[in-house]
Amino acid sequence: MASEIPSTSTAIKRFVSTVVSGFVVAALGTGLHRSGADRNLPWGLLLALALVFFGAWLARRRMGVIGLGFHLIVSSMVVWFLASTVGPGGDILVGSSPAFVTFFSANAGVIWILGTVVVQIAVLIFPKKFFENPSTDNVTEGE
């Protein structure tokens, strides 16, 4: 039956992979988002937001809107934690400084923090058909 409820172990695996995906996407993106911003060519920010999009798309495909919600919560918590944490010597991963003179070097942190939420909300409003796999979702018994 195609609309069968997944087993408990499958549901737990999907949940854990969604949470881990949210954590990894946020951590990698936070480290990557400033790349190229000093030359006003934000390739790191674009790549980081693409990672968020891909992770959110997989979370919604894996668990539906609930999975996307978990991904959004975990990734937002990690981004906010990394943005508010001061490292050794006063270093911060997400921030601004008067030394940042280009648009993207001055605003990459704000775009990253807000962009993680906006991208995932965009994935939320996509139609359900974008997350279906016709080769496996429409298989009937006996085939």
C-alpha cells in the first residue's frame, strides 16, 4: 500500500537525519557565508543559502511539513548560537565591522541570518508535487 505509515524505526531515522541535516547545514553555512564578500562577490553566501535550500527540500521530502519545521528550528538555533558566540580573542563568525567597506562584506551576516529563514519558508510554500518521487511514490502492490 503506497500510503502506509512508516515503522517507528524508520520515523526515528528520518527525524534524526532531518535534525542532523539542519545542524550541519547551519554550521557549514555559517562558516562559508562570508567567502567572497570582501570583493563584493558573495559566492559563499549563495552556496550557503543553496545548502539551506537543499537541506530544507530533503527535510520536506523525507518528513513533510513537520520535517521542514524541525529543520527550520534546528538550523535557526545553530545559526543564532554561532552568531551570538564570541570565540577566543573576541572573534565572531557572524557580524559587522567598520572595516567592511563593500555592501556584501558589511551585510553578509544579516543576509545569512534572515536568508536561512526566508529560504526555508519558500520551500514551505512550494506545492507538494515538487517533493514526490513518481518512481517510488505511486507504486502499487503486486508490481
